[in-house]
Amino acid sequence: MTRLQVGSGLVGVLLLLAVLAPVLATHPPHVQLDLDALRNAGPSLTHPLGTDPYSRDLLSRVLHGARVSLGIAVLAVLVAVIVGVTVGVVSGWAGGVLDAVLMRIVDAALAVPRLFTVLVPLALWEHVTVPAIIAILGGTGWFAMSRLVRAEVRAARARPWVAAARAVGVPPIRIVARHLLPNIAGPVIVVATMGIGQVVLLEAGLSYLGLGVPQPLPSWGSIIADGQPVLRAAPWVAGSAGLALVATVLAFTLVGDGLRERLDPRAS
Amino acid sequence: MDTDLIRFVAGRLLQGALVVLGVATLVFVLLHLAPGDPLTVLSDAPQVAPEALRQVRRDFGLDRPIGEQYVRYLARLVQGDLGVSITQHRPVTTALAGAIPHTLLLAAAALLVDFAVGIGIGVAQGRRAGTRTDRLLSVVTITLYATPVFAFGLLLLGVFGETLGWFPLGGSVDPIRHAGLSVIGRAMDRLHHLALPALTLGLVAAAYTARHQRSALLDVIQQDFVRAARGRGLAEHAVLVRHALRNALTPTITLAGLALPALLSGSVLVESVFGWPGMGRLAAEAIGRRDYPIVTAAAIFAAAMVVVGNLLADLAARAADPRLRSVR
């Protein structure tokens, strides 16, 4: 089996679990079942992954966590793709001063670790909601994408078929939409796929610090934080969410790697 | 010292100062765009007299026009006055002075682990590309690459700290025994506390370095001068170390400077896992508690470290590759 097959299989399973979470979960994810008798319970038939320190069913939390983590990641990457492709096309097509200014901004932003750029707006936001998290994660994820798109647009712009289209009076927007974008779809999809894995990691980190998804929404990062004080007594709490995270990021990285190999066999 | 190098460093430091000024301005603007000021929370409390609030606002200069506040803020920054922490009731500079050395120690140790392990694995893979060992190591590095650094930290903490008891569970020194130890004892105590956080941060970063090093070595091995060295009948070891590796290390060395900011961002999470009293934990806590003077200082520190890291990366690249020395 190739990496692409393993990765896409895993991604498919994860997406299915996320979509079906309300059906598959045996309990509502934030209901505290029995604070006296059912805290940090080990895996059993009624609670296949056990319960957490707040007496909530862990399987249900991890399943709903997939919904939250993957949902945020996919939407944030969608935002990043839209912004990145727009900036890249504008920069590459316009050239000149606008291009120079935009690309200097992108250079500066790329030099800063993403966690820092994410933490500054988070620190200043009063109440962080899920749409705000998506906006922040998406708004800090488009820099590399815009560079890539810009380079492709600049290269394509010099090609004879684009010159021909311009010569016969095809409006630029149409040239971009019909001729350029289909040509750069491949690399954009690769970067976006890798991006989903990165955003899942980032959101988990933020939620672990208590700065991400607000409680009691289950996020894999906050489940790990819940499990930290009972690491020894109930390792399944942090462990199950940790494994879910690794599997997810691995899946998207494998698909991204595999797709890149497909598109450019020399790059492996 | 050649003047080219001095001019290069001076130019970059000037640029860096502008970047730091930009970040300081950005944080100031973002802070003032947000509704209210640090005292808004208090105005909801009935026991605080409006007159007292006005007095505090006057004392902190919060009633001045925004332009004047900005100029004062910059003037204080330049003088090294970062204000007083709202939650810790001590000067921000004092808090930073306590935290920054811890973070730099952790980052340096992690960088060592990162490069020793990353280059080692990458070279081991690159020289026998396509074999079972290579594939196995690829699985290891890609899994580690996909592992959240804080989850990996908790795993190490759970196994080597809590279960086996080989390492302490957190902090940077033993709070009770440390003061009474000899100089060597203190150093050992610190290393003992440093081990798990540095391994956590370093090994996760090493996964990336190894992937990078593997492909860099593969690139070089396919080139003509390596084939020529082999053709001259040199031993495989000499070909690898003296010819291939020397060139394949250049891109990795460039990574070192860039790894510094990346390790610092990772330390935000790792320090929280291990209760390591550095900048990362200070910043994470300050963000949670809306301690704006500390948040501002942490952002400026992060910007400065990014500038320094990039400068180090360029200097390392120039040292490793003479062709870059004419580039300003």
C-alpha cells in the first residue's frame, strides 16, 4: 500500500467518525454521569474508553472532539486557501509595487512561528468563540499558500496561451478563473492538505493551554489537559485524545506527501 | 573581521530593530482597538468608586489622547521600562529576568538534541535510502512529526516521570534540596529537571530535521562530484563524510537559526507541561489572565528572537557557503 492509500483511508475513516459522532456517541459529550461513582473509570462495555475526571464518557467526548477539531481545521484551511489564492493571484498578476509590498508582508509573517501570530490576537480577544478561532487560524495560515500561487501565476502569465487570451480581449478575471486556477489546483491541494494537519495540531495546543475551544465543547487538546492531573490513575483520558491527534495529523501528512509525489515524482 | 560582514550584521540589526518597533506598535494598536481598557473589569464592580477609577486612569495615563499614550509607551520601552505586571504585582522586567534564562537554557538544550538526533537519523537514512531501515525510520520520524509536542511531553512525563520515577515531575530545580547542594550538585539537579522538557522539544523538532537531512543528503549523493569521488576509488566512508556530508549539511545548518524561534514557540507548550518557569509559561499564563504588560513584553521578546534567529541562520549559511558572502 502506498502512503497515499493509507493516508486517504485514515482520512476517510476520521471524517466518517466526525460526521457520525452524534449517532455513534453513546452519551452526550458534556453530561457528567455520576460524580461519586464514575470518575476516571477504566474502559468497560458501557464506556469503551472509560470516563474522565469529571465523570464524562470519554468515547463520546473523543468522537465529538473529532467533529470540533476537524471542523475547525477544515474551515480554517478553507479561509486560508481563499485568502492565500486571492493574495497570490493579485500579487502575481499585478506585479510592481503592490506585489512587492504584499510579498514583503508575507516574508515577514513567514519568519514568525505560527503559534506566536495566533497567540497575539487570542490574547486580546475578550471571549474566544469558535468562529473567532477559525478566523484566527485561517488568517494566519495563508502566507505560504500566497507565495506558491504568486509564483505559479507569474510563470503562467508569461506563457503564450495567456498572452493569446489577453490579446483577444478575454477579461483578466476570466483568464485567472478558466486558465490559471485549474493549473495551480494541484499544488494548492497539497499545501491545503498538509495545512489541515498543522491546524489540528495548533488548535489542540491552544485548547490544551485553555486558550482555544471554550469549555465544555470537547476538543482533543482540552481532553488531554483534563487528563494531565490523572496521567497515572487514568492514562486513557490523555492517551485516547493523544492517539486521535497523532492519527489525524499523520493521515493528512501522508495524503499531502503522497499527493505531492504524484504531482512531482522527482520531489520524493 | 571583514567590513562586509560588519556592514551585513549592522544592516540586519537595524532592520531587526524596525521589526521589533513594528511589533510593539502592532500590539499597542491591537490593545487599544479592543473595547475598554485594563480597568473596564473594575468599573462593573459596585464597590469601586467612579472617582477612584478616574484617579487610577489618570495615574496610568489612560485618560490621555492615544497619540500621547503611544509616544509615552515607546519612550518607556526604549528606556527598558516595560511597566508593572497586573497579576504578579512586580515589574515586568523582573518577571522577564527570571524567565528568559530558563527559556534560553531549554531552547539551547533542545537545539542540541534536535540536531544531534535529527542529523544522525537523516544521514543514517540517506546513506541507505530505500532499505528497510530507511523505511522504518521514516515511519518513526513521520509519526513523531505528527505528534503534538505537549502530548509527547505528557507521554514522557507519564512513563519516565510518574511510572518509572527516573525524572522529576516538573519545575527547574528541586525546591527543597537545591539550595543546600554543592555547585556540581546544583548543576546535576538542574540537568535532571531539564532532561525531559529538552528531550520532548528536541525530539519532536528532530523529526523535521531528519526528514530535511535525509533529502539533502540524497540530493548531494546523486551529484557528479560524489560519483567522481567514488570513481577515484575512495572508501565509501570518505566519500560520505568528506564529500557528500559536507555539502549536505549546509541546508541543515541554515535551519538552526530558524529552529530557534520554532523551539521557542514549542516551549510555550512544553513549559506548561513540565511547569518549567520560562517565558513560554509566563506568556501562556499572562494571556489567560489578560496581563497585558506581560503579553506585550512577551510579543516583543518573541519578535526579537525571530530577528536574532534569522540573523543567525544567515550568518551560519554565509559561514558554510562562501558563495553567499558577497550577498548583502
